[in-house]
Amino acid sequence: MLSQDSLKFADIRNYVLERFEDVKTNPSMNKLVKFHTFNKFLFMACSQIELNKLGKIVANQEKLQTKDVLDSYEKHLKNILSKTPTRSRHANVLRRMYGHFNKKIPKSEQKTIEHLISEYQNNNITLSDMLYKLRTITSDIDNMYVVKQSYFLLFADKI
């Protein structure tokens, strides 16, 4: 189960790096912000610490040139993608995703999601199954921030 997710994760890493190359082709801070937003939960699964560093780079409080920002971002991007997500980090991401829509669903659905996250953390269901359920709910309530996350690529075999 985990090795299957890990194999998929290697493909997703490559996909993310290819998308970053697209950002670098016609560089702009707006494209970098969109890229970062699209991948936020995936990065969180790899490393919260590196995600925070990437967020500070994107914020660009030093008002650096776009090229310098992209160079710094790329260094940290490669670092974050070199880290393999753990079941515990995935469970944290699932909780964070859930926090984006839990008030918009009925209590019974909330309890189901909370139970499924617990089941995932206890190794009783796969990440793919968990993401499938979350994707269905977030699509139904039209939560595009969550729906558009690259993190959902981890269950591409269910689509």
C-alpha cells in the first residue's frame, strides 16, 4: 500500500518539477503564487518546515527580483520534494483539508470524515480511498481551493 503511493509520488514529484519549469519559462510572481497555491497541501505532506520557507520566499518581503525569488524557491522546492511524506504527515494534511470545508457539510458527514481520517492514520484505509472521498465532498460543495490541489493526484487511479 505505501510502496504503491510512494511510486506514484515519484511521478508526482516529476510532474511538479515540470510545472515549475513552466513557471520559469515566462517568469512572474503571479505564476509563482498560483504554482505554490496549487501545490500547498502536497508540500505540506512532505515538510511543514520547508513549506513555511517556500511561503516566505513567495511573499518576497525583501522585494527581490523575480529571477532571484525563483532561484531561491527552486532550491527549496527540490529540497521539499526530496522528502517522502509519512502517514502522519498525510493525516495532518487530510485534517487541514477537512478544516477548509467542515462547516459546510452536515454533522453526520463531518463524523464520517473524522472517522475516515482516523482509519487512515491507523492504516485501515488507503490514502487513495481517503482522497477519493474528500474529492467527492469538496466537489459537491464547490470548494475550488481544495479541489484544485495537486495533492489529489495521489489518487489518480480512482478517476
